[in-house]
Amino acid sequence: MADILKEVRFHGRGGQGAVTAADLLAIAGFKDGYHTLSFPMFGAEKRGTPVVSYFRISDEPIVIRDEVKRPDYVVVMDPSLIDVVDVLSGLKEDGMLIANYPTGSEDLKKKLNTEKKVYTINATKMATELLGRPITNTAMVGALVGATNLVSMESVESAIIEFFESKEIAEKNVELVRKAYEYMKEVCGW
């Protein structure tokens, strides 16, 4: 990770784990020795409505407490949000969009009419195969880490094991995060 503040904005739907994704990254970053901050931004939304959560990581203490308006990275957990939310809003010129999207990155770049870095992963399919449910938060954490190396995979796996009360669910999520991580590393050419 760079020696400067990095900011991530997650777009999801209520109940999909966007808040948990940011929290897992904050725990992992803290384990790696960084200063981290994660928080959601939502009102009285119900399950299925759009929600946003944020994650910051830095070598220095983080004093900024407001929403992330100029993210380095945007993570989209539900492909249907691309049609209803401006997911590229505020994304830095050299920023990156990582989306749960069933077709390739070029298709999404064309749909969004952008030249920014866009990487896609079919996290819904991966989650359904491994968890039996289309909950994509850990897959998208793995994809983000695979594309950016913001935190170590060891710390992500440790955070997942600590976060989930059920050992069986934790182990399945560790498997899912690893699979998404390896997939994205390959896509990004690492």
C-alpha cells in the first residue's frame, strides 16, 4: 500500500454486506499496522435498497470523518445498481472501479462510457456456488485486495475468521475471498 491515504466507496443493497465488507477491510488493515476507518452512510433504508459504505486506510492517523467524495476505488456489489446509481461519481482520474458484473470489464466500460480502470468479477455466481446464497461481500473484498493489495490476504482471512461466529460460515467465506482474490490477481496481471 502507498504511504498516503487511500479511500474506498462500496455500493451495495441493504442486506448484502456492504457495511461488513468495509469493516472487514478495516480490521485487516489494522492487523497490518495501518490506521483505518470504516462507516456506512444510510438512513432508514430497508433490505434491498441502495446503501453506501466507506473505508479509509493510511500510515498516518485518519482525521477525516465525512463521506468519501473522491474515492481511489469504488466497489459495486450488486450489478443492478449500475443502472440506478452513478457509481463513477467522484472517482479519481487514476481510480479504479471493481464491480460484481456478469460479463467482462470491456462490456461494463462501454456501458458506463468511461476510460477509467474497470475490473469485473461474477461474485454472485461465486458466492452462490460456495455459500449457497448470493451474498457477495467477502468475494468483493477478495476482488478489491487482489486488484489493489491494499491489505494482506492473511489479515483479511484472519478478520473473516474473527468476524463470523460460525466456524463453518467463516471457512466458506475464507474460501470465497481467496477464490475472488486469485481471480482478480489473474485479471489484473499480477
